[in-house]
Amino acid sequence: MTYPDGSYHEGNFKNGELESGKYVFTMGDITYKYEGTFKNKKANGQGTYTFPTGQKYEGEFAYGDFQGKGTMTYPNGDKYTGSWVGDNMDGEGTMYHANGTKESGIWQMGVLVKPSKKK
């Protein structure tokens, strides 16, 4: 299914709704991409979301949000792997920085609030 603005859905449809596949949304030169499963027209289950900046989230979704376990890779080479709640790093996780350092522990709303003790 292609829309007048060039955005499109492709994949498996059931009762006229996308169940799994790809959604590409374009606004001018900016393109957002999601590949994975859908429920009620929203990303739900496993999938990959790519931002126009090249930033990419791979993992679990619920009702369109990053929710559960997932990995976000940033254009500068940093990468966070761990728990997500409502599009935020939240719960246990590790941020791997491009310079070789890492921060592990408990995150809340995107902030490391309880660093893991070094062993």
C-alpha cells in the first residue's frame, strides 16, 4: 500500500491491516523505517526502527514504543543494550561507548541511576 506522500506499507495483511512487514514513512528528504510485527497499526513484538540520522533500535516493541529488551546503536558508535520502557532506557542495561568505555547498571528514564559495582 502506497500513500500520496510516498510512504508505504508492505508485508502480510490480515483483514486489511498490516500484521508483519515494513513501514517506510517519508517527509521530504527525511525517511523513517520500521520492519517487524504490528498490532492495531502500531509496532508490536520484534522489530527494527531506523531513524533518518542512522540511529537504529532493534528489539521489542509494545503499542509503538520501545518496550522490553533492545539495542540502540547511535551514529557516533555508542550502543545501549538492555531494558526499555516507553522509549526510554529503563531497567538493567549497558551503554558501550565508541571510545571503549562502558556504563552498566540500572537506568531510569534514560539516566544511569545505579551503576554496577566493578568486579
